[in-house]
Amino acid sequence: MPIASVNPATGETLETFEPLDAAGLEQRLARAEAAFRTYRTTSYAQRAGLLRRAADLLDQERETVARTMTEEMGKPLAAARAEAAKCAKAMRWYAENAEALLADEHPEPADVADSGAARAYVRYRPLGVILAVMPWNFPFWQVVRFAAPALMAGNVGLLKHASNVPRTAVALEELFQRAGFPEGCFQTLLIGSGAVEGVIRDPRVAAVTLTGSEPAGRAVAATAADVVKKAVLELGGSDPFVVLPSADLDAAVATAVTARAQNNGQSCIAAKRFIVHTDVYDRFTAAFAEAMRGLRIGDPMDEATQVGPLASRQGRDDLAELVDDARERGARVECGGRRPQGLDGGWFYEPTVLSGITPQMRIHHEETFGPVATVYRAADLDEAVALANDTPFGLSSNVWTEDPAEQDRFVRDIQAGGVFFNGMTASHPALPFGGVKRSGFGRELSGHGIREFCNITTVWVA
């Protein structure tokens, strides 16, 4: 079956691509293996020059890149521009810092003297060909946050992008080629999900990283484990947004709206469960619902649009099912809760706030991938912590409090890969990113991310 690029705002098919056949896939795997043999010997300075050139091209072509993303997956055009700019920034950060992050580590001579070593050190060496299985929601950023550190470490990359963003996938390969990276250093594989297992099992592939759904993560992790290969997984999230009495409520409400509606609500680290202390619950919920109700829905190419369509019809329908199930089981719809009128042809859903959530509702346990928020009332700090952790996921978290003791409590007890106080969860090249529980394992970004796909080599000299 062809791989199609479909505009989610209109349902129009923009372009179709034939998937790679067996011969085409073999050619690309062989090219990647050959590229690694020589690319691994390049210097950090050489790699940094190439990556800076890619960043420059991305800045120069930001508008074209942004329009491609918006047409393929529906994010507002302003958000797409910001994503392209963020990618260029991350490329430059790794170009500047990779050599220091991967510098040889030398223990104190006295600490290894009894081993018989005259000297000993640790060196970070590239692993080889890394397969990246990436999602559609941040179609450039998700790829760059893998590719920039992997390429700077001396690895080469194969990208299996989501099948609904093939034009973005092709554009990424062309970007790295035009920046001057040697042939085979970064290639896109236009293949279906059924072909991924075979690529992971191929002996020329050293490791795999996946950002996506929990079922996809289970499948990739199982295959990688079966062939004893390294895997990094960033899966779903149902991040809590906790508001306590000392919070600046106006700032908390404004941030809550952005945190839930960013990228049309389709972000793993978007705040999804709003846990509010009873002392401020009524004020927060009323203001939050009013602000969500006021968001402008429409054509993502329109500069005034704040919320565009869901990326797929199935995604929109799955979200509607969760809301309908909650409503039928007694949830209160504070705003939204339906498909908007007058936007026929696209996969839109109104920004929605639900309260009165109980464990019997699917939405209490499942991730909402769209502009739908659930609000919970917490009697005290203990209940707020318990509700925040009452999820199978553990990606990140937001907590609004000015009390240092309350902040320390959440740092100690929150079951998540990050906790952001009085601000919105975001990924940044200098900070590690990843989760616990069913949100996956391993880390992207920062020094932790670049070392994930390195052979950490002990060197001992008598």
C-alpha cells in the first residue's frame, strides 16, 4: 500500500509514496553500514561543522519546513515555525558541546592503583547504525533530538518516520544531505510498521530508539531484547498539573491552557490531568474552562488559529470515545465535549474540560491525545501527590506552589522523569528527557542522551 500524506484540516490527499521494496531497503542498510566505517573516524570539529550547516539551512528554510509540517499533521503554523527554530538551536547546542560531553574520563590514579594500571580511562565510542522509529506529533523535533546527538557521537541514523508524515521524513533526509553529511549517514526508510522488526533484527543495526505509543514500544523493546540490542523508549504520558493554594492562579491558568492545547493537545508531555487543591479548585476550574472555551479553532494555516485539527480521523474518534465514555459515567462537561460546527472535512475537536472524574471512567487511566483536560479536586497535599501518581505513566509533571517544603515533597515523591515548578514542562537540549513506569526507559537530550548510544569503553594500561 502506498504511504500517503493527507491534510488533516481538509482530508485531502497531498501526495503518495511507494514504500521501499526489499531491494531498496537492503541498499539503504548496506549504505548505512559503509558510511559508519568511515564517519566514525571523523573529528568532532568535522561533525560540528556539518551539523551547524544543517542548522543554518533549517533557519533559512524555516517557512517551507513549517508549512510542510502544518499541511501534514495540522499544527498551527506559528507552532511549526517555533519547532523548526528549536531544532536549529538543538543542532547548534550539540555541535558546541558534544566533544566536552564525550571527553575521556580519568579516575584518580590512587583509585585504580591496586588494579595494576599505570593509567586507566573511559572513552565514549559510537555504536554504529541507529534506527529511530519516530512519531508524527513533532515531526522535525522528535527526529532532530535523536539525530543531532547520534551524529555528533559518530553514529549514523536510519529514520522510520510515522506513515502520515512522509514529506517531512523525506525533507529531513535531504536536509542532512545538503548540509554535506557523507552519503548514508542519515537516511529515511519509507516502510510500513510491519517492516520495522526485520530492520531491528538486521545485524548491521546496532540499536533502536522509539518515541510513540505504549503498544509500539512493547513491540520494539521485545524485538530488541530478543536480539540483545540497546533500546531507548519514550512512550505515552498522562502528566499531572498540580495547583496548590500558594500558586499564582492567573499564571497557573494561563499556563494550563497552553500546556493542554499546545500542538492541538497532541503532546506526550502536555499537561493532561489538572489536580487542584480544594481551596482554589472552584476559581481555577471556572477560569480554566472559560479560557479553553475561548480558544480559536480553525485552519492551522491561519495565523489567528490557536487549535487546529487532530492529525488523523482515528485520533479524533478515539478522543471523542473517551469523552463520551466519561460523560455517560457521570463526568461534568465544563466546556467543549463535541466536534465543532462549520469545520466539515477536517478532524477537529473542541477544547474540552471535564470534572467529576472517577476511576470507573476510561479517561482516568488512558492518555488523552487531543485538547481534552480532566480536573480533579484534592483535599490536601497528600491527596494531590497520590492523584498525581495514580497513572500507569510517568513522563513529566507540573506543580504550582511557592512553598519550598511542598516543592521538596514533590521532588521526593513524584513518579515521573521530570518535575517543573511554576512553569510548563518542556524539552531542552541541555536537560535529560524521558520517563519511568509505562512512559519508557532511557533518556534523550543532554549528556545522558548522547551517551545512550555509545560504547562506554574502559581503557587499562599496565
